[in-house]
Amino acid sequence: MYSILPAIVAFLFLFFGLYVAHSKGLNRVTAAFLILCITTFFWQFVWAILFQVENEKLAQNLIDLGWLLILFLPTSLFHFLVELTGQQHHKRKVYASYIFSIFLAATHVTTDLVINGNYHYFWGFYPKAGIFHILHVLQTATVVMYGLYLAYQKQKLVQAGEKTKLQYCSVALLIFSLSAVDYLCNYGVEFYPPGVVFIAVGLGLIALATVRYHAMDDSRMLVASIAHEMRTPLASLKLQSRMLTDYLPELILGYNQARDSGLLRQPMNEQTLTHLGRTAKILEREVVQANHAIDMLMALTTSHYLNEKDFKHFSMKECVELAVSRVPYKNDAEKIVSVDVKSDFVVLASNEFLTFVLINLIKNSLDALRGKERGSIKITIIADAEGNRLEFLDNGIGIDEKILPHIFDRFFTTKDRGNNSGVGLTFCRKVMESFGGNITCESKLGEYTLFTLTFKK
């Protein structure tokens, strides 16, 4: 009787974890969730068998086996939260927690310091805490609270849909973590462990978030689908803009002749006519910018899969010149961009992805200079004793020191969310790290912003 609920929950976790991995595809988030589900499955499945066993020796063997998996449960929960929030710079903490779990697992296998025997309660045998058990409890509290803190902080930076998804999953994992109340039974408190109820409710909320808010969808498939749907009308708009470019000047010439001959009752004013003459170029420029935004999003979703085997050697000077030429400038903005080659160097990287990084940084600088009379963007290529690096300096509005530490966070932006997705600098950092390099920023509000890209020699 006492084994029914743990057995049901065990198989629910196993089947749902496999379902998510199969239906959504294996990516960072679904892989972390699958680890969590498999760990939970073994925990609850072994306990379902344990509660039916009457032989104490067999019960102790099952306890030792079950706890071998339980020791990794808080880390797998933390791992999932880090992947869900997309904060890859916290992965070292995840690895550190896994290493600590391995230490406890090795101690558990070789000694009685983690689990020291068992209790026999009214529902069956249950593990008895050893003196090192408290270390596992402290690890659980630390990583769960820190993981939930990361999710909470992320909710303040993202847009509505992403925020709702994080809220559902955070609440689900908070409820899941309440299953730690079962630890009281390890210290002689006799009550049927209710943790199975908490993890069942948590799974239900995660399932709801997955179905309703696409919590674990592969972003590559989503972005690829959106990109495909957007490129078709953009191609049509580009074709129409070219037709306007070819025929609008002649139509305007005919209109001017008709106006000069007095054939028009209500002629347009000169300002409207001038703007109409620029319409084709404006439309084509906006199409180019929209395609650039799509390319950036596609590159962001695939930046995890950059392979060093595909990198090539190329000149930094040539890459910078290519990026400068490909930026979709407005008006005469290109004139304020200057390139200073102190010393060119050869870099081993992906030319395409690095070009996207440079374009994104130039566009950011142009945005910072909007409305400024004497704006300038200086790109300096340097190779000296300190290393190979690239500097982007603009004299724009600068960045407040309070938000400077967050500019590389995914979905963080100080711009209007209707015009900016907040993924550009995240993309830049991911790409630079994949090259074995780094990107840093220093800024003074109202004076300047300096991005420095460093590369391996």
C-alpha cells in the first residue's frame, strides 16, 4: 500500500522525461531535465521496492543504492535551473556541485558516514542519517536557494512570455524541493514521507509550463520557423522596393511636369514629394536591417554548436573592413566610423560569426550616438606584448555603472523592448568564448563606452 504512490510518481517522471527529450529534441535544457527525471525515477522506484521489503539486509542494500542517486538530486535540480534561465556563466558552480556530490557518493559507498544503518517505521525500512548526512542537507539548501534566486533575477530582465514560463518552472521546482522534508525521517522522526506528493505536484506544473508556454522547446527550431515565415514577405518587400527605385523617379518627373503645366488641382508640397522620392531607399534599408536581425537570432541559437574544427585563419583587418561595409547605416552614419590598424594579426575563428559580433557592436555604438552632433566610433586593431585585441570606442551616452554588470545577460536591454530583443551582447560573449577569447566593457555615463575583444595568440 505504501509503495503505490512512489511507484506511480517514479514512472510518471521517467515517461515525462523521455517524452520531453523525444518531442523537443535533446538540447541543454531538455538534457538537464532528463537527468533530473531519471534521478527522481530511481529514487522513488527504489523506495517503492524498499517499503515492501521485510529482510533488513536486503533493505539496507536498497537504501545504499537509492541514496547513491539521491546524493545527485539537488545538483540535477540546480543544473536544470541554470539551463532553464540560460545563465551559462554559472555552469562552473554546477560542476562544483557535481564534484561535491561525487565526493559524498564515494564516501557513502566506502563508509557509514552518510547513511549509518536504518530505521524500521510503520511503513517499512528507511535510511538513518550518518554524521556526513548534514553536508548533503546543506548542499541541497544552498544549490536550490541559489538556483531559485537566479530564476527570480532572470524574471526581472525578460519579457512577458519568458517571465511566465520562468514563474511556472520556479514555483514547480520550489514545490519539488519541499520534498526535502523527508530528511526528518532520516533523523528518527516517524511520519510517512510526504515528499512524493510535492514532487508529483511539481511535475504537474512543469508539464503545464511545457505544454502551455513551451518551456523546453528547442530555440533553434522556433527561430528557424519564425525566420522562414519572415523572410518570404521581406523578399517580396525587397522586390517591390527595387521596382520603386526603378520607376518612381520617372513618375515623380512626370508629376513635376504636370504640376508645372498647371494640370493638378491640389499638388503635393515639396517636402512630401522629396520624402516620397526617398521611400524606395528607406524601404530597402529597413528590409536589410530586418534580415540582419533574423541572421543575428539564427546565429545566436546556433552559437552553442560552434566547432573549432570548422575555424579558419584570417586577417582581423579584413574581417573588420567587411563588417564595417555590411552594417545597415542610416543617412551618412558610415562617415563617423574609423578603423585604426596599429598592428594587424591573424585569428583562428569563424569569419561569419566574428563578422556578426563586429556588426552588432558597431550598431550598438551607432544607437548610443543617436542625436549627437559630433559622434565618433573608433575601431583599433592591436597586436603587442599584451596580446591580440580589438577595441571599439564611441563617445556616446555611455552605460550606467549599476547596469554595466548585466549587459551580457540574455534578454537584458536598456532599449525599448519593442525595438530590441536583448540578445546581441549575449551572442557576442558566447561567440568570443567559443573562440577562446573574451569580451569586456568599460564605460562612463555621458562620456564614452569601450568594448575590448581579446583573442588567443
